[in-house]
Amino acid sequence: MRIDIITVLPEMIEGFFNCSIMKRAQNKGLAEIYIHNLRDYTDDKYRRVDDYPFGGFAGMVMKIEPIERCINALKAERDYDEVIFTTPDGEQFDQPMANTLSLAQNLIILCGHFKGIDFRIREHLITKEVSIGDYVLTGGELAAAVMADAIVRIIPGVISDEQSALSDSFQDNLLAAPVYTRPADYKGWKVPDILLSGHEAKIKEWELQQSLERTRRLRPDLLEE
Ligand code: 6GU
């Protein structure tokens, strides 16, 4: 799949996509991620991407023209499944949304900034408005990185052990069971005996019980669905 991210701060997230699993997904040809600097789509010598709001409100508003130019240039090359806008008043991003979006061929993510963007962009160019949670960030770049990470990691082949993406917390509405590695006894802090028993069926049963107990205690809301 291909994700095009449009931002005024490309340097804020370029490093992120050049690391670890995001980098490997791209090197394996499983994901293509392009970060576009919105200022490259301006046509004035000041490379202005924002302007004063009508109505005399405080703050600046992102202009239509560079955004439309950038989105149109991308759309001229290929069809996009969604043109996403990151905004605190969008639909809440969650695992089911990540699962759905990971089936897309091509996605655009426009990062919100300043006080807002000219609302006509949202009315005419955006197909999906997404928030990553009930708090306010200074810009949509981290939200775009969060979404792209969650979407790309579940593309088959991105995580070598496919089971591990599927058996995660939230993928089945249960929190993950605790995991341990050596040493089995660290200064008296012991790994549960069952995990050292070699009894596979009993270990699976223990993991499920741990998942259920942790979910009931920490996130009872997940069990109500
Ligand atoms: Cl998508 N953008 C901003 N600026 N703040 C947020 C957000 C997005 N999601 C949660 N907070």
C-alpha cells in the first residue's frame, strides 16, 4: 500500500518512517510512504501556507490553494481510497479503523495545523476526518505517524511472526498476557512456574486467563462490547 502524508513539518516525522519496522516494511516493498512539504505547492515567493481568518478570530488558518494543488497532483497519478484529515474533532482512531484502512491501496493523510484549515477543504477534498484521542496536539504530524504505524504494521509480512500482530492487545478485545524472558529467577523475582512447565495446552489456558483477568481489571469497557 501507499501512504502520502502532506505536512508543513516533514522533518518532524521523516526520521520516524526511517526507523525499525516502518523502514523494513518499505525496504521489503510492502509499504510506500511519501512525505510532501506543503510549502512546495505554494506559488508566492514567501511560500505562504496560512492566512488570517475571516471574521477576526485569533490565530491563522491554512489556505486552500497549496493543499488543493498537492492533493490534485497526487490524484492525477492514481486513485485514492481515502483523503484523511487529522483533527481533534474527527472520528476516534482505533484498531478496527486501522484494520479497515490497512486494506486500502492508496491513502492521503493531510496533517492539520495552526488554528485550523479553511473549512471548504474539509467539505470538498477530505473524505475522512480522524482524531487519535481526546487531547489536543500542536499539529497533526504525530497523529499521522501513529495512524500510519498502526496501519502498516498489520500488512501481512510486515511483522515477521504474523501471529504476533494478530495476538496483540486490542486485536481481539483482550489485553495481552504478561511475557517473560531469562533469567527465570532474577534476585528472587520469579517467572510463573507454568511457563517453565513445557505444557503447551496449560500455558495457552493460563495466557487466556491472564488476558481475561487483566482486561476485567484494567479495561472492563472492552468486555462490554
Ligand atoms: Cl488528529 N490532531 C491534533 N492537532 N490533536 C489531536 C489529534 C489530531 N488527535 C488527538 N489530538
